Amino acid sequence: MSPTPDDLHGLPNPVSAVHNTLLQGFASVREREELVYALLNSLPRSSLAIIHQSIVPLLQLDIVGLLPDEVALLVYSFLPWQSLLTCSLVSRRWHTLTNDPSLWRKLCSERKWEWRSPPKLHGYPSPSPGLSIDSDDEGMGDDELEEDDVVEQMLQEDSGFSSMIMRPSYLFSTLHSSYLAASSSRQTTQQYYDFPFHSQYLHPYEPWSGSSSSSSRTATTRVRHSAPSVLPSLFPYAPPKPDYKLLFQTHIRLQNRIRTSSYNLSSLQTRGAPNSHTNTIYCLQLYTYPDTGVQVLFTGSKDRTVREWDLATGAVTRVIEGVHESSVLSICVFNGLLATGGSDRRVVIFDLKRNEVVHVIMDHVDSVLCVRFDEKRLVSCSKDRTVRTYLLPDFTRQYVLRDHRAAVNAVSISSEHIVSASGDRSMRLWDAETGSLLRTFENYHGRGIASIDFKPPYVLSGSSDKHLRLLDIVTSQGWSTSPEFDTPPSPSEAIAGNVCESCGNPTVGPNTVAGLRTPRRLRAHEDLVRSVALNADFVVSGSYDYTVKVWDRRTGTLVADLSGGHTGRIFCVGADYSKIVSCGEDQRICIWDFSHGIDTSFIKL
């Protein structure tokens, strides 16, 4: 008779007994492994599948998932963003951890990408194109000419052909699209303020020495600004909680748009448009009001005016006129103040909130070609071959820097240094506190330097030799669009300059040598590089060849060639994370918008 379960109660389990007998017979782990393998090898495939399903859960151990949250987040903080996205697909636990705001806030902070509360968005249609011919460029001095250069110039003058005739024309096709900007809604109702511009605003110890007719004339400045909202909000506004992963991903999308030249082109103004500039536009700057977060554009022109543009509506919200007797060649906006430099030798400081001129400087003896300032000092340079510095808030004279041998075409500043560039082909680095010359870069370009931008430790320059050059002033490493000055990038930089447009991972293509892809060198500018702009990822340049180009900041690879927007020489370019703006002799302000179809209202531009 077979035993019943009750009869077996208290007796040893036969399976356990067999297990214990096996363990006693095979003392080492190696011997047990061999025994198990022999047993599995004797079973049919169907049995192996069943055993596999039972064993797999025992082999899956989520070490990171078992860690405390703060320890797991510390582990993830060492991963690049591409790896974080991959890890988020592993499990629900990993998805929660890798989406933690602290990880993405850190990544955004490393790149200085900031979140802001989104305002309402507006669009405006693109105006029709226009055309203007203006053969001169007051905003740049002549190069220091050597004997061969003088002969070449004389031959060109004797030929009877101007550069405008020899330059090929481009057909401009208008792209009608709405431009969405991250700025608050502002009405276009305008008010006017007139105030006298008297000689008391001039420097107290150097009076204006203009002609009697101009000096006796009292100039006025007409200021226009938008009216306030009519009705307040009925409910308090609660800004959304920052989503740093969304902020990071949006920036990556914008970068990929730039690398693939995916943009919408619109014109903020064209020749003859109502309330627009009536002559060549020499300079521009994007500016965001710190108290409202509203982004605007300031432009300066040969028509002697400065205009402020609402990027949300395309309307002119302020016109500053009467403060310059001739062309406005340079502007700089910072912390609520606007500084302008002109061919009338003046540097004018205008308070945007008070709507009035607060200071005028008349120290230069020739056209002021560039003006820059920060919270400490104002710096200007001129065709008179000097750089002058002034201390804020009273704009007290500080230093006169005189070492250049030709017109100083551009100047750029940081908290500790001043960089100046000249038609003498040199670039100079100065100590901002002491005024001492720290370093001279002689024959830095093949011809005179027309423009620079300085984001320590990098200096970017554009020249009459048609090339750009970027230099790290600490390591003396960099790149140039001219093979003569080019420093090959390191292997890591060579890879970094070629990435997948969708995921950002390095790519390997047919030009790979020893596993590394060399950067792709496309066509450089075909004429003088008149304006440059530098940020952490890209370099933007505008040229007399009517084109705007975008380059990879680390490798010098040309990533976007923006043509067809201008029908004349480009005099100035500006950029932020979502767009590029440019202006020139055709009186057109072009906006190359890379954010079309993407919500960028939460990005601090």
C-alpha cells in the first residue's frame, strides 16, 4: 500500500534528500557546475526551455535599481545625455531615475541653458524684398597697405570696374512664413517724447567742434514705445515648473536644425517699408529686457537713427534720432543702457528706461567704429588708431591704447581683458584693469582684420583675406578657414564635429582614417568677412559675398551656408539659440529662424 500524505508527515523530503546527497558528493563549485551541465545536456530541448524560464529571474539583478535614490542618481550623473536616454528604456525604475530633474538641470547648467516662463506668442508675415546700392562702408577702416598692396589698389582703381559690378548677383526668393519669437505681447500704440540735445551732454572738457550750422542746431530725439496693457489679468499667473529634460532636448533639436540648415527665412524690414530705415543698416544687436523677458532687436543705420524692433510683431517700437550727426556705425546694449558710436566721432549713451541721453563722449578724432561695455567699463575704438576706455557709472576717462598702426576696426571685452583688431593685420590683448599690453598677434590674418568676438578664452576674427580664425589665447590652439593658419583639431574634436543629426552620437563615414573621421571643410567666404558672432557651439559669420555661414565652434567645420537672404553686402550678424539675424547695404533685416514648429517660449535666449 502506498503511503498517504499523513504518513509522510515528518519524514524527510526525498528531493531535498537527493539534493543533499549530491552536495555531499561534489564538494567544489566546479564539480557541481559540471554535474548540472551534464544533467541539462541529457534533457530534451523542450525541458531546457522550461528550465530556462525558471532560471532567468534568478539571474536578473538590478544593482543600480536596488541602490538608494541619491546613490543611484550620483551614478547616473556621470553619464552623457545620450546614455541617460538609453538607460530610461531599461525599466520603469530606471526610467524614473534617469528623468530626475536634478540630472537634466545639471546638464543644462553646464551649457548655460536657462529656463524662463513662457509668454504668449505672436506671428507676423514676412514683408516683401527690396534693393539698395551703397558702395561705401563707413564702419571699417582701411588696411595698413604695404608696397605691393598699394600697387594692387592702384591697378584696381585704374581698371574702371567697381567691386559692385564684378560681384555676382543673387536671386532672392521670399519665404512667406510666420516667425514665432519668445517675447511678451506688446501693443503697437505709440507715444512720442521730444527732448533737447544740448551741448551740456558733451564731454565737459572737450566741446563739440562741428560746423557752425550743425552746432547751432538743437537736435531732438523722438522716442516711441508701446502702451501698457488695457486690462489686468483676472487670475494670478503661476509660471510652469521647469522641465529641464524638455529644455535640454529642445536645445539639441535646435542644434540639429542648424546643422541640417532647416530654417524659415523672413525679413523684418525691406527698403521702403513704413517706419523702417531709409539707408544702409550698419549694426544690430538682440537684447532681452531683464525685468520683462521681452526680446527686441536694436539696429543702427546710415540714416543717423537707431530703431528698436518688437520681434513678436515686427513693429518698430522706438526710434532714436537726432543724437548723431551722421551714420551710426556700432551699437551695444547692456543692463538697460544703449551705447552708440558714429562717424561723427561721438559715443552716445542712452538710458532706455528714462528715454533720454545720459552722456556723450567726443574724445576720438575720427569715426568711432566699435563700442562695447559691461558693468565696469566702456571701450571704444576708431579710425584714429586708438582704443579708449571709460569707467562706469560716470564714464570717467581711463586709458588711451595707441599701439595699432592702422584703424582699429573692432574691439571686444571681458571682465579682465580687452581685445582689439586692426587693419594692420594684428590683434592685441590688453589688461582691462591696468591698460598694459599683454600680447600681440602680428600678421594674424593675411589682410586687415574687420571683426572680432571674444568669449574667454576664445577669440574669433574675420578678415579682408576672406577667412575666419578662432584662437584659444591660453593654449594657442584653434582653427582657420585658411589652410595657412589652420591648426588640425584633436581626434576627440574631429569626432565631435561629425554627429548624428537625430541622436547626437559620433558618426563614422567614408573619410575615416584609423577609425577617426576628419572634419569636412567646405567652401569659405568669397569676400571680406565683415561680422562674426561666437557662442558655445557655433560660429556665425557675415560677408560681403551676401552670405551668412555657420561653423562648428570646436572643429571649424562648415555646418550651414545661408544664402539668398541678402542682395547686398552684409555688415552685421547676431544670433541666439533659435535664430540668426543679419543686416546690410540692401536695407534688409533677415531672420533665419531655426525654431519653426518648436515651442521655444521657455528658453532663455
